[in-house]
Amino acid sequence: MQELIQKQRRFFDSGATLPVSFRIKQLKQLKKAIRTHEGLLYEAIAADFRKSKFETYATELGLLYHEIDVAIDKVSQWARRRRVPSNLLNFPAKSYLRPEPLGVSLVIGAWNYPYLLSLGPVIGAMAAGCTVILKPSELPSQTSAAMATMISVSFAEEYVAVVEGGVPETTQLLEQRFDKIFFTGSTKVGKIIYQAAAKNLTPVTLELGGKSPAFVTADCNLKITVKRLVWGKFLNAGQTCISPDYVLVDRKIEKQFLEQCVKEIEKEQFSLEHGNISQIINDRNLQRLRQLIDPGKVVHGGKVDAANRYIEPTLLAGIDFEDTIMQEEIFGPLLPVIAYDNLDEAIGKVKTLEKPLSCYVFTRSARIKKQVMDGISFGGGMINDAVMHITNSHLPFGGVGASGIGAYHGKTGFDTFSHQKGVIEKKNWLELPLKYFPHTPRKLWWIQRFFKF
């Protein structure tokens, strides 16, 4: 690993990654690599999750192609130096920002969307002009191997390389010095990454998680609300960091909401055979989820097929914040519903928890939209839909507090792997004597005036 990192550092220090033309060429190569290996990628994720080709393209590869296209189209603009105003104390001069790549970067991917959450940050790093070592999650072993194969035959390892393995390999990587570390995963592991990075003062982006609430108010369009919520919750069997973790519904419409949810779940006919839901990643997570199901509060679903690592989309009601299912991020196809009588009190309760990665509100009321958006701090979210904000590359994607540090997607991804170098270029045809000795009261008077401009 030391040799690989040194090789990447020598390549970066050579200046080979600086030309925008080089970055565009490599981004096009990444797109070509994914296209060429699409069949392998589909086979690998089907082996790990039984995830369908449709969902793999819609939730992973399609988004990657889009991010690459945006970067190819915009990186020349992003990398251009940008003029900013100069202050009077530096007259005559011009000031500007010069984006420069941070250097050798480490990207640690997540298992739940193994292609999107591994290669997505790589796109930002390549656009910025960094070299990349990618460490995919070892849990979906087939997708990890597929990405390793794809990258190894498409890029020189001094530019982009994949290191496979588990905790020992990740620990060894974190003992090295990087110029940037990007991690997607749990808050618990995020703290370990942050501590390791601190030893070398390495800047870190942490894409974490949390319990993302969805507020459903009495004035919402109930049919479309439920349709969008059910899709967002059970996408990838709920193994989505921005999935609606739980629903807070106005008690006046709780019964209708639950009835509509049952209808929508039955209408969707979720099954591995239909390809509209995935397997749980492993037996350990399946058993963890099984223990969160309170049979006495199940409204629909609840059946567990351990042999196929499958859990029925499960709706639970009569839940309160003290229940076991509310003590951790669910990350599975279980949807707890909490009825509220007072929206202010519901918002206040959510605010006592860690800041979530996402927040959703379903309402027609402008007042309620503002009340929720202003009242809760969260990474990103939606009004009258769920999850789909991740598809907009113009929005930064990231958390706040325990749900993450920093963001990416589009230009924000470029900025995440860049340093904005501030430069002032002075002219030589005038040099004011104010800052030089002798320091007179008159000079001080002028300096005090200049600082106001």
C-alpha cells in the first residue's frame, strides 16, 4: 500500500493530472469502462443482492453516467480561475481564486449502493485532478471484485487503483498519509475514519446516515403521498441512507394513511422474483432487522425468509420514540408510523435526536412547509416526495452533524476534492507609503479609512 500511494504521489507531483484536457479524457475513459463492463456489473450485483438490471441502472449506473456527463461538460468552467473583488488596501491589484486538486485521495465506498457510492466520489476526484485509491465495501464481494477488474484494465494504478479487503486492509490504508479521505458509511465507522485522518490533518468528507423523518399532514394529497413514500422506503429493501426511516402522521388521518399504505404495498407486489426489491445484505443484518419487528404492532408484512435473506415490506403502527425500532437507523424494509396531535411538538421531538441526513414533508400548506424546513436541521430533503433529490447534481448531497461532514455531486464534488487558492496580483506602477516606517498619525488615519472599503 505504501508503494502504491508513493507511486500515485509521484504521478500527481509530476503535474500529469493538472490539464483539464487530461481530466476530460479520463472521465470519458471511466464512462467507457462502465459501458464496456455493464454486463459484469449487472451479474455481480445480482449475485450479491439479487438486484435487478432495471433497479441497478435506475439507482446506480444511470446516475453515474449523468454525473460523468455533467463533469465532462462543466469541468473546464469549474477549473477556471475566478476573479473576485480587490480591496482598497491592495490597490492597484487584481484578485482571483485558483482551484487546485488536493492530491492523492482515498475513497471508501459503501455496500448498499456499491457502484454509485464508490464511483460517484471518484468522479469528483478525477474532475478535480486528484489521483484515487478506491476501497469498495467488502460485504458485496462480487461487486467489489467487478469494480477492481474494471478499474485495473481501464486505468494505470498510479492514477486510479482499487484496494480490496475488509477491516485489516482499511486499517492499513488509514495508517498512510492522504491528501483527502472520502468515506460513505455508518456514523460509528465515520468517527474512526475522522480520528485516523486527524493524525495527518487530512481533510475528510463523511457521508453518514441517521433516522430521516417524513411528516405527513392532514392536508396532503394522500394517494400520491403514500405512493411516493412506499417507493422511497422500500427501494433497495430500505437499504438506502436517505430512505424515510419513519413517518410522523397527523392523527386525524392516521387510519386512512395506514389503509392506503397497505393498498399501495399490495399493489406493488414487492418480491425478489419481480425484481422490485433486493435481498438484505447478509445474515447478520437480517437478524438485526428481525429483532426490530414487534409482532403486536405489525399492520402489514413482517414475514422473514432467512434462506433468501428477504423481509416482507413491513408496516408498523402504534410506535413511539421509546420503542426499540426508534433507537437506531433501520436500514431495512420496516416502516414505523408515529401519530402526532401537535406538529410543533412532533418537530420538537425530532430535534432532540441527532440531525438526520434527510427530511421529508408532505403537505399543501406553505406555512407547514416553512415550519418543518425552518424547524429541523438536516442534510437535504424534499417537499412532497422522497429520495429523488439525490438525482439533482445541482444540489450538494451530504449530511450535517452526526449525519455527515461535507458534500458532493456536480460542482460540489469538484470542490470537495479541490483547494481554492486565493491569489492577489499587484501592479508595479504605484506603491503607497502607508504601511512603511515611519508610522505617523496621518498614515494611521488613512489606513483606518482604507479598512472601511
